[in-house]
Amino acid sequence: MISDRPYLQNWRPVYELSSAVVWFFAMITAYTLSFFSSLPQIGFVLTASFCATMMVIRLSQALPRWQQHQRLKGKKLALLELTSKQCQLLQTKNREQGVWLGWGFEWQRLHGQRAWDLLRNDNLPAKSENTMGAGWIHGMEEHEERLYQPLEQIQMHTMVIGVPGSGKTRLFDLLVTQAVLRNEPVIIVDPKGDHDLASHTLRSCGLSGNQYRFMKFHPGFPANSIRINLLQNFNRSSELASRISGLMPSGGDNAPFQAFAQKAVDAVVQGYLLCGQRPTLVMIRQGLEGGVTGLLIKALTIVCTRHQAQAADIIRTKEVKAKTNPEAEARRWIDFYRNKVVPESPCTDVEGLISLFEHDRSHYGKMIATLLPALGMLTGGPLARLLSPDPTDIDDLRPCTHTANLIEQNKVMYFGLDSLSDPMVGKAIGQLLLADLAAVAGDRYNYSDNSDKPINLFVDEAAEVLCPQLLSLLNKGRGAKFRLYVATQTLADFEAQLGSKAAAQQFIDNCNHLICLRTQNPDTQKFITDKQQYAQRLGQENALWIMGTGNQLYAATIVKSGIHSFLMEHTTTDRNSGEGLAKAMELFQGVVKNFLSLIRQLFYRISVLLACLPFWGVMFIAAIIDGLLIRKIRYHDFHYTSPLQNLWSRRASKWIPGLFLYLIIIPLPLPVLLIPGVAWLTALCLGWWTANWQKKV
């Protein structure tokens, strides 16, 4: 199938500009000569006018191409200063068209061809030392437009890929600002703790009319951080056990230790819940590290008293006759529970604590040895009151909350994890936060109605906080109206954290949208290009397709239109001379008899021609140079002259000069200005022939 799309070499030199300069100087020359020549002014006026017209035409052709070359140098960063009026306009656009991503264009096959031509010819502009990236990509399209993503689509989650400094955080600035202006809950997880992102988020809250929506958590600035209980939201006690045991190294020889630690944490959590207490990290650490004796006594007291009201009096009577230490008291409660309660109404929640109490102490200490350091980091120093807050502490004026409360109050929460200073603590806090959000998502999925607002969750440097709960939010969070934006540097970061390529691919495939910034990793680049609809046909294959259709376009047009047969009928066999030239030669032979009069007439007309040289000579030089430049343009653009156009340019190059010689030689009474006029026309004809001439094939 023949394509009607013209092929243009966009990055060739701007020959049209050189041609415009030639016509400009020709115009100036003709205008100047009019003051020094005694010839009629009309000739110079016509020549200067024609040169001016050609100059305007060539400039109109050169200007778009010159602008296209200038676009390769890139554009300066646009700094947007939001005002209240612009915020209202942005809110309207968000409702009508969706999230604004910036300016750009849809990458299609044409842009791929332009990029391939540019890289093939090595025409990239000189790169400034102060800039990064490939700014020339913006030069692939003449007009960039505002890009919007419909709100219905962003619920299918978005992944942002880019090396450090490529603009991931600034993109988050743009997306967070729009989410805040939409009056939706926003949660930002930033492992590195970018101060600009936090300050810009606070500014966005101010622009929305309520700067008190903004709340901040940062381990490096405990005095300015809120207090938050990351174990507040759960549906079953086993969820908390899996969250905390997930802080331990998994896989390999650590599997038995992780399983035992999860069992121990689950027993402690069940004991606290049985006692009516909401467990915190500090409480769980105390239950594991200090022993479960005290917690076991409280739990058994509640269970046994519920079964028999006089259970405490019976145990107190036995204390008088026996030892009064806590372990002995715990054993008495265990005996009472097994003898009196288990036969009638056993309680599984307390049996896990009994099992831990009776477990060998030395073996127990070894099995939880890998968990205690992680808990120690999260419950030591200022973090103890930040992550395990006491709502009844009136001396601490910092706000105390939890994730479900943040969402209900429509807050904008920034979590800076300070992973650069302490990566282990930052990763642990991030994983606990995401696990708590997954529990909130489960509650919203099960019990919420359609009136709940969507939740915008931004996770920067996602590989730092990667955990199973984040994957659950990606593949199940849409039903709970969670919108996730996940940013990373390379896809290899996920593979390194998850331990296998299949697990990393599973994580990546749950993000329906991909925003790619600058990246250097070859595997990441290949993944991105394979994702794109138009990128698979870029490169040499695309160029060969366009060149092939361009070579066939004129041939198919001539054959199918019937022009080929017309040319064969009106063209001599040898295609060297036409009928007009043959008749001219016959006529020339007929006037040989009048040789003397012809010689006199010839010298007279040659003198007239030489006398008029100033204005037709200017036209001749300008037309020839313009024709040579047009030939270069067609060479670069693969713009081959059609057989019909080539034939008529050849014939005109013979007929017009032949007519010129005919008028000079024959002894006919002719107007004096006709000879320089035909010379002027001959100059144009030779310029046209120069532009269209090509070798016969």
C-alpha cells in the first residue's frame, strides 16, 4: 500500500534561508543599478519585485525549519507561581479534564523517525554544562499542548521511573498540589525526607485555604513531628504479629526464627487485647524482652474471674501458704485455669501466653534475638514516644493520631523517614506505615460506602520500603479508592529488594500507568520501550519504510493516472530532442541564404542584449544559485522529480533558449525590449531546470 505521507529530512541545513539571502542581494542589486543605468526603470522594477517575492517565499519556507532547529536546544524551566485565581482554575480543570501532568505531545511514528534521523546524522546541538537530559526531544514536535490524565484512570496506580535529579520529586510536587486542591486526603512517604517536598506541600495546604491540614512526621525532628501509633488499625491480632515479624530478615536460615517470633508476638498481642489494652511497639517489646509473666497473670485473672467470680480469692488464699514471687503466682493461675476453666470453656487467646511462659528461657531468648534489635531501634530514644504515643499524656503537646484518623479528617500527611541517616529504622517505619494503611484499605473495602473520598498515596524511593502490604495496596487498593504513585530509580531496585525477577515483575505489572523520566539502566530502558505502543517500530526499520514508500510514490502516480502513455506519444524515440527544436533547426537552415542581413541583425540584437545585461544578468545568477540550493533540498528530502516534471523542465530548457536564439537570429521586426524580456525568462527557466534536473535511470 502506497502512503501519501511526504518524507522530509527535518535536520538538514536550512538552505531556504541561504536562498532568501541570495534573492535579497539580487533585489538590492537590481534596485541600486536602476540609479546608475540609462535603461528603462520598468525592467529594474520588475526584477526587484520578482526578487522580493522570491525572498518572501523562501523566508516563509525557512522560518518553520529554523524554529524547529532552535527547539532542539531545549526550553527553559517554567516556574509556576500559583495564585488563588490559578488555583481555582486548576481545580476546575481537574474536575473537567483530569490531573495536569505538564506540557508535551503524543509520541508517534513521525516523531520516532525524526529522532532517528537526528541521531543518525549526528546533528545534536551542543549540550550546556549546566543542563542534564535530552532537551532536544521537545524539538520533535512543533506544538506542545497541556497533558491531562482523567481522574478515573489514576485509580489504576502510576509508576514513575527516573534517576536522581531527573524530576521525580518535582513531579510529586505537581501531583500533590492538585490532590490537595481537590480537597482529598494525601499521604506522602518520602524515605529521604526532602525538605522542599514538605515545604511545597505545606504551601499547597495554604493555597487550599486550610494550612492546618498539613501534618508532618520526621524522626530527625521529633519536636516538630506528630505522634502516631502505627499498630492502631488491624482486624485480627495476627496482622500485628506478621507486621512486626516482617521487620526481621526473611528467607534462608532465618525462616524458623521468624516463624517463632511471629508466634510470640501474636501471643503477646492477644494477651494485651484480652486485658483491654491497645498494643504499641513499646508494650510489645516489654512483653517479649521482660517476660510475659505479668501479662499472663493479668490475662488469666480476667479469664478465670469471668468463669468463676471467686477465682482471685482462691489464688490469694494459696499465696499465703506458698511463695509470693510472680512466677509462682502465674503457675497457680495456670493450674486453676487448666483444672477449672479448660474443661468447661477454654480460652485460646491466653494459651499462647501460657506456652511462652513454660517455654525454655534460654531457647526462647535465642529464637527472638533477631527481632529484639529491630524493636529496640523503633522504641529507643525519641522514637518511643513518637511511635508508641500515650493519648493520656497531657505533658506532651504534640498531636497524637493514627492513619485512619488522618484519612477521616482529610489531612495531608508527610512522612519523612530519614533513611539517609538510618536506613534500617527508615525502612522499618515505612513498612509498618504501609501495613497500617493496608489494614485501613481493608476496612474501607469491607465497610465503606461510595461517599468516601479517594486517598492519594505517594511513595518516593519505593524500593526502600518495599513490603508485601505495598503489593496488596497495588493490586487490591483500587476497590478502597486508593490512588498510588510509586517512584523508583530503576527496575533493578525492586529485584534486589524482593530477591527474584518474577517477584519484581509482579510488583511492576500492578501499575497500569508509567511515567518515565531520565534513566541510564539498559534493562529499564528496554522495559520502557517495550511498553510503548509506537516505540517498537522506531529506528532503521521505520526509516526504511518511509524511504521505500517515497521511492514508489511518483512511479505509482504516473502509471495509474495514464500520463505515461501520453508522454510516450509526444516524445521522440531517442528522447534527445523534441519536435519544437527540430522545427527550429529546419527554420535556421532556411535562413542561411540571408546570411549577411542576419549577421547585421544578430550583432544589433546582441548589443541590445548586452546593454540590458544589468537586470537580466542579476536574475540569471540568482535563479541558478536558487536552483542549486533547491537541488540540495530535494537530495536531503529524497524528493525525486517526477518524470513529467523532469520532462517538461528538459523541454523548457530547450524551447525557451531556442526561442531566445530564434528571436535574436531571425530578421523579423521585434520590439527592442522583447529580447531582454526573453533573456529574463530564459534565466528563470534555467534556474527551474537546475532545480529539477536529474540523471536518467
